[in-house]
Amino acid sequence: MRIQESAENYLEAILMIKLNKGYVRSIDVANHLNFSKPSVSVAMKNFREDGYIAMDPDGSINLTEKGQEIAERMYERHQIIAKALMALGVDEETAYKDSCKIEHDISDLSFEKIKEHLIRHYD
């Protein structure tokens, strides 16, 4: 399933915040992505309606299986592409910024080949 790049960024951000803090609130997503709280609230409502997240009564955001799958896919791409760029000599900050852009557009085949190459030569 293909969703918009902005949706992929939101879901990946939710996963990253959850990994770092153990919980996620809308304000955490807004701060992480540098978006306004109202924009994030609208997005969370849409994600909830589309079945990508569930909200606890206390306002905590949880990824559904569908949302988790997309978030993990984007997170893996982000990490692997950044590592590949750093292996080529790109500084860490630039590598992570660039990987955030590349992760959405790279084909599955190209990504898998980059991943295989890294595993073969750097693990």
C-alpha cells in the first residue's frame, strides 16, 4: 500500500518518539516534526479514521498493525540509507537529512540492494 510522503513521515515520527519516550502524544509529534498542534490534531484524526493509529483515553497515540508496518518500513529505510551515505563519507547530520528525502522515493529493489551491500561489506 502506498500512502503520501507526509503520512509516512508522521507514522515514522510516531514510531521514533515511542522508541525514545515510551509514549506518544500529539504535542510530541508536533514538536518532532516542527508542525503546529492544530495541524497534527487534524492529521491524527484522519489517521485514526483510516485505521493507522488508535488513541487512548489519556490522549496517547498508538500505531495499529497497519500503521506500525508503514512506520517500521520507513524507519528501516531511513536508518539504512543514512548508514550507506555515511559509509560513502557523508557526515552524519547530512546523511540523516538526505535519507529522510530519499527513503520515500527509492524503489524497493534499489533499497534492498543497498541493504544487502551494507550487510555484506559493513556488518
